[in-house]
Amino acid sequence: AQSVAQPEDQVNVAEGNPLTVKCTYSVSGNPYLFWYVQYPNRGLQFLLKYITGDNLVKGSYGFEAEFNKSQTSFHLKKPSALVSDSALYFCAVRDGAGANNLFFGTGTRLTVIP
Amino acid sequence: NAGVTQTPKFQVLKTGQSMTLQCAQDMNHNSMYWYRQDPGMGLRLIYYSASEGTTDKGEVPNGYNVSRLNKREFSLRLESAAPSQTSVYFCASSGGRVRVYQPQHFGDGTRLSIL
């Protein structure tokens, strides 16, 4: 069965510092991995995805994520955090074998401190 | 440039009442989804529709029904609301025929409280 774990409920980082939001996954086939961001009272917005190819994926708003197959991880990163990056971040996975379900992690709240 | 539109945005129901949540997308997407979001639990899939005329159960379908009215619209119905259904409900859509690599586009949610 597919699953996604976001081990940190809350991440605090100072503005201008690099940020990392962690995600590990478990799937039965090839993983298709996604990161979404949610701002208050809004729906989720797509940031980036990994399907195949280069392990470093670049996405919207300067975010990137590194796929590590041996560690079954897909951590979200940004070199320099902005206060406007403060939001709730969700990692999600789909089973590449063809399952239709998108499994979400429980979310990590990122707070960037001015 | 509406994307995915959900109505209503807020609703309070009494236990046992029924209600239909509406969702429409203007991106010509084939696939549509209903999720619920509860604190500490992320998003869980209730039902989805791979294409017009088809619907399938997701992870937590009990207590809900859906209708894919046409390609644009996908509604979620609570026949007899229960307090455990208090949640934020999100509709989403994606292009292609349930292609696993297509990201989903979300509406802004319906906040539903059941007393």
C-alpha cells in the first residue's frame, strides 16, 4: 500500500536561510511524487513533480526537490526563504503501476521568521 | 480564469440533514476528485471520476454519494449528515484520462460544520 510521511509538523526558518521540508514515501511500483502548497483559506497549489529522470526537480517560486530512491525520500528545498513562503506544505505520491489514488502526507507548516 | 469553483464556501448543517456540494471546472479536464481535509490527517480521497459518466470510490466513501453531471461538473452529496463529516471539502480536477503524472488543480474548499 502507498503511504507518505512528513515527519515534521512544523518547520521554522529565518528569512534568507535555506529551508528543507522532509518527505518519505512507500509505494509498490515506481513513485510519482508531488509537492503542493496551501495558503490560508485556499485550495492546494501544485509546486513540482518527479516522474522520472533527473533526481533534482525544479518547480514554482524557486522551490526544488531532490528524489532519493535509496532513502525513499523527496525533500522540498529552497536556497533562500521568504516570509511569503510561510504556508502548509503537502507531499503526495501516486503509484506508477496505475493506481488512481493520490496519497497525501499530513502536511508540514512552514513559518519563515523575518 | 476561474479554474475550479466550489459552492458554497461555508455551510452549517444539523445532524441528519442532507446537502449537495457543487464543483465546476473550466479547464476541459477529464478527471475530477473530491477530498476531505481534517486536522493532522492531510487530504483523503472520497470519490473520483476518471471521465464523464464514470465514478469510483476513494479511501473514505462511506456516507457520501457523487454525480458527474457532465464534463464540467462533479457534485458530492451527504444524504444524512453526521458530526464526523465536519471537515473542509476540496474538489480537484486534472487533465488526461487519470494520467498518473498530471498534477491536480484544486478549488478553494467548502467548510462544512455539522452540529
